[in-house]
Amino acid sequence: AYLVERQVSGGPYQNVAEGEGPADPLDEIGLLPAIYFPARQDTAGAAPLLCAGITTYSPLRHWEAGPGRRVGVVGLGGLGHMAVKFASSFGAEVTMLSSSRSKEADAKKLGAHHFVLTSDENQMKSLKNHFDVILNTVSATHSYTPYLKLLNTNGTMIVVGAPPSPSE
């Protein structure tokens, strides 16, 4: 609410000195804003963190992506981009799993340690029982089976892409 209100009409934070906060008008009805943006924050630049950012950050944190954990990220679109950046910044060993070789350089620039072309059967077989966590960001209809085989015992695959039809 504040993000829109500030952009349109100035909102309740328009004349607040840095470090101060006015009484929240939503307090009167028992609601609090979900996110407060400082006036100096570029909201257009922050928008990806509100959508792709939280969609990938939350499950990676919940499933404890970090040092000593092996994370596979399926797909390098907007969600995959954020997932690779977060997982690598948390200290996990990150592998990008993609159907497109052209994504390899970008994946490595974003922090992926490894790149696997999912159509390469030998590469996929070499990763059997390998990952602690796989974050599947692909929104196209696809089979989950090849990725489930890559999980170790007690491994978890999180699907954050929303295919238009059920998985195969």
C-alpha cells in the first residue's frame, strides 16, 4: 500500500526525516504494511526483489541452502536468475540445470559453480543422488522425473514456476 501511495500521492512518509517514522495510519485499524521502502529507494529497481526475489529467497532459506549444501536451479529466467544469485551468496554449491547451452555464461556470471545441459544424458546420470535441494523455476510444462532422480536421500525439489498444465 505504501509503495503505491508514495508513488501516486506522496503517502504518509513524504516529509519524514531519515530514521524517523510517522505513526502508521493502518495501526488504527490493526494492520501494518508488509514492506517499508525508504524514500531514497528506487522502487523500479526493487520490484524484482519483491516478486522473483521473495519467490526464490524464501524456499532457499527454508530448506537451508548454504555452506556444505548442493543446490540445483532449473531454468535461468527471472526466477532462476535470482535463485542462482541467492543460493551462491548463501554459500551453497550451485549447479544450473538448463536445456539451453547459451545460458551457461550468464549462469556462471551470476554465481553458478557448475552448468549442466539437461539434454546430455551422461551429465544428468553423473548427478544422480547429488543435490540436497533443487529449485525448479521453469514455468513451461515439463517432466519433473529427471530432476527427482538427482536428489539425494531426503533431498527436496521446490517448484516455483507455474506451468500452464499439470506436470508429466
